[in-house]
Amino acid sequence: MKRLLRIAAFCALGFFLSTIALTLLLRFFPPLTSGLMMERRIESWFSDEPYQRHYQWTAIEKINPALGVAVVAAEDQLFAEHAGFDWKAIEKAAIYNQKHKKTRGASTISQQTAKNLFLWSGRNWFRKGMEVYFTVLIETLWPKERILEVYVNIVELGDGVYGAEAAAQYFFKKNAAQLTSSEAALLAAVLPNPRVYQANKPSSYIRGRQRWILRNMQRLGGKSYIEDLPE
């Protein structure tokens, strides 16, 4: 029993040290892939539909700040203020989910970054616990600007389309630096289901979300919001 406990302790220590080292490494270097990209690739092996990955890392300085503001306006308006978790939103979602069959999430951009980068899709308690762990890691070891930079580079914005640069070229035939505020809001508007909605062919629902996001972008302070994030 002592030997098993010793092995378990070494395994736990190895896991903690390796994940901390990996998170520190990714603070300074761009990820070559993500957990979500790997998951989509594996799914394609069992599908008849063709799959091609579009992903090109781009430093946040070369992405129009409007996109960062747009995803914050759409997904997590308290991003600059919380430490990884929006507890009020989580409480509201829990109350809503008790009364409705269709569940509602309350994930912050930090949580989504942790999940997309390190983990896989799913709603079981083990995966959720791992999401909490990696969220705490990146909030502890990365500044807010780095979290947003990684998020806008790996977030799924279309079927096989990941991040600002790939999405800008795929949907609008331009670089991420050339995106307009309107186009940035369209990209953020598809985030509820980027494999169904398309930024270059927006439905009336997406157009409505775009207008709502643009209003919230102004309320957040526009492009100056990004400049005020801790580097």
C-alpha cells in the first residue's frame, strides 16, 4: 500500500510540474495546436466530410484590437475584472439549468481558453475539474493580455477555422489587422455555434447579435479596452 501511495504521489507531482512547465512555456511561445484542434482532427477520421485545418498564429499587436473587444463584449464582459470565474453568472446559470431542459453555460474567456487549449469537449465532472485547474494556472501564470491573445488565436470561428488570422483570410479575404469593427463583431457573433453560423453569410440572428456586440464594444471603451489590459 505504501508503495502504491508513493507511486501515486510521484505521478501527481509529475502531473503538476509538467502542466505548470507547459503553461509557463506557452506564456512566451505560440501553441502549435490545441486540444480542440486535435479533437476535430480525430473526429474527421470517422467522418466522410473532408476536413482541413486553417490556423495561423498572429501576435496580438498584428490583430485589429476591435476583435479582442468584440469577443469580450460577446462572451465575457467582466474579463478584465474577474480572476478566471464569473461567480454571479455561474449562479444564474445553475438556477436557470434547474428549471429548463436546455442548459446555459457561464464560462469566461479564461475558462474557454483553458478548455480549448488543453482539454477536450464534454460535460462530465472530471473534465470540468480539469478546466478549473487549467483556468487557475493560466490566470496565475499569464497576464490578461496573454490570455486574450491565445484565445483569439485558437478559438474556433468556423468549421476547421481557428483564430483571428485564419478567419479573416477565410471569410473576408484580408489580414486580421485589416478587420473592421463590423467584421470583428460578426466573427464574435458566430461563437455560439461557429460550425453552423458563418461570418460571411450572416443570418438575421447573427446580424442581431452583431448589433448587440457593437453596442457593448462602445460601452467597454472600444479599442482602448485592449490597451488597458495588463501585459
